[in-house]
Amino acid sequence: MLSNEQWKPIIYKILQRFKYNDYITVSGLFPYVVKNWITLTKILDFMENEKLIKKLYLFECPVCNFNEILDKEEKFHECQNCGSSINNDNIKTIFVINNKTELEKLKKKVNWLDYLLN
């Protein structure tokens, strides 16, 4: 298990990804947390429970390359563009910023990382 100090650069990278992207994928974070998946999940769950981020699902159609955002995970999804029925191998879990103001407030706290990690 990583210490809080070791987690700080990982959380910083999560926040940096939100700064430059509309959303982040869990698989995009994977290189940072290969051995610490449970703690990352707790951090993302915390951020979601605090309404800082929202979990959505990105569907990428392999037939026509159409992308759409889904509110819930589906075993099969019919592409709204070409009508192909695709299994969930083409659905990625993503996180979007739900409340940027609250996220900024949290980042400005002196001990915000300790708050997130404890």
C-alpha cells in the first residue's frame, strides 16, 4: 500500500488529466496504479460521492467510429448512428467533472490530499 506522500503525484496526475481533458478513463490511469487499484477506486468513489465527478460510459462504435455517452452500463448497445448492436467490449468507463467549483475548492485546501486519502 502506498503512503499518502506516494499517492500525491498520482492524484495530481488525475487532476491534471481533468484540467486538460473533458473526461478521463480508468484505463488511462492504469499505468499509475497497477499495484494500487483498490486505493484508486476508493479515491474515485470518494470524488464521485462528493459529486465532484460523475461516472459515465463512453460507447465507441467499431463499425462507424461514432461515439456516444451513456448514463448506465449496458451489456449490448445499439449504435445511434449506424444501428449496429455491439457488446460492452466497446464501452469504457469514464469520469467527467461534475462540479468544477467544488473540485477547485478541494484543491485549494492545505491538506486536501490528506483529506482525500484518509
